[in-house]
Amino acid sequence: AAWSRIGGLESQAAVLARLTQAVNAHERMLQSLRQQRTRIAQDRLIREQQELEYNESLRHDRERETKLRGEKEAEQQRRSDKEQRRQRRRDRELDLRRRRQAN
């Protein structure tokens, strides 16, 4: 009944063709949007993974630097302690010589 008011079978075919074209165009647009969103999501995941790897690398570098700094400080402390022991020994030896000379 609605078709007859629009203008007959020829008009029905034209309306159906336009509707089909509109649906197909809309579907292509939706497909394009889906693909774009998928690419955006994949890019985001890649960036997040790269950021995680970068941060892990930084953490590892900081830990290594801290360890090396600690080892260097420990070595400096050992050298300082050794030098202090040498100095105390020299001081004792000098003190003994002075005592012997005084006697």
C-alpha cells in the first residue's frame, strides 16, 4: 500500500536501490571505523609494550649503577681503612723509636 502511494513499482525499485546504496555506504564507513579503531588499539598496545620495556631497561640500568657505586664506595672504604692502619702502624713505630732514643 505504501509503495503504491510513492509511485509504483519503478519508484519502489529506485527507493530500494537508494536504501541499499545507503546501507552499503554506511557498512563501508563502519568497516573503515572498525579497522581504524583496531589499528589505534594495536598501536597503543605496541607503545605501552615499548614503554614497559624502556622503563624496565631504565630500572635495570639504575640498579646496575647503584650496585657499581656501592662496590666503588666499598673499595674506597677498604683503601681508606688500609691506609689508616698503615698510618697507625707508622705512628706506633715512630713512637717506639722516640722512646728508645729517649732511653
